[in-house]
Amino acid sequence: MMPKITVEQVLKRRAVVVGPDDTIDKVAKILAKNKVSSAVVVENEEIVGIVTDRDILDKVVAKGKSPKEVKVKEIMTKNPVRIEYDYDIQDAIELMMDKGVRRILITKLGRPIGFVTAADLLAALAAYNSEEKEAEEMETETEVYGICEVCGQYGPLYKVYIGGQEKWVCENCKDSMEQ
């Protein structure tokens, strides 16, 4: 069963906002300063696009254009894929797969708050699955049989700690210690 984890819970990259008329040179410096690979392009308080380090490399640097002359609006991706902060990560995964993207803009009441990448979602699922597996292992622990270290009876044993020391005791002794 898929965990009920919201995209906001796995959000690691806060939104960096730039304008459509900013130069690529300025945006590259902003991305580097903030140690992020994407920026949200906002005009008149509306999200109009995103620009990524890949856009800068592919559409400016690789084509020999001057980063000081190219404007964000010339290379940005318009109408970026986005999802509200309170949606489940399953929704984000399905949206990424449907749209064929590796990152999604997270919004809160329509305002940009950050990005979630496919790697972020996979890491969240892996952590959840690891925790779930540990819980299952604890529930399905194999029974240990032997002689109770308290009363000497033979039967299923349970590990307990008495005075900081590990002891293997029968169910009756375990129950009497818990009271």
C-alpha cells in the first residue's frame, strides 16, 4: 500500500524566483548562490515558467549565445508542471510519469514554494519501505524456545532487560515483570 506522505514532506529545494526579463547571466549567478538547479519565473505574481541549469547549458552556452544578452523568457519552459503541497507523493509520481518530467514545482495556494525531483520521491519511498520492512520483521520475529532464565520453565522465550542486562524469559515471567 502506498504511504500517505505529502509532497511538502519530501520538499528539499525551496523555490528561487526570477523574472522573465532577467538575463541568463543574472539567473546563473542566483542559481549558483542558492545551490539549486531550477528557478521559478514569476511575472505580476503569476507563475509563467521555470528555467533550469539544463536550459542554460542547452539553449545558451551550447549555442554560443551571450548569457548577458539572453533573457529568461527566451529559454524558459512555459506552464511548468506543478502540484499543490498537500497532495500525496503518489500523485506527484503519476504526474511526473504522465508528463515525462523529472521535477515538479510545488505550490501552496498557487504560490511557488519549491521543487521535488524524481530522486526525492524515490528516496521517500525507499525510507518508507525500509521502515515498513523493519516493522514487519519485528511483527514476524521467529519464536525462540528454551529455558526461562527466571523460573526455569521450558517454552517460548522473550527477550527482556532486567537491571540493564538482557534476559530470556517465558511469557508468564515477562507478564509479571511488566506489571
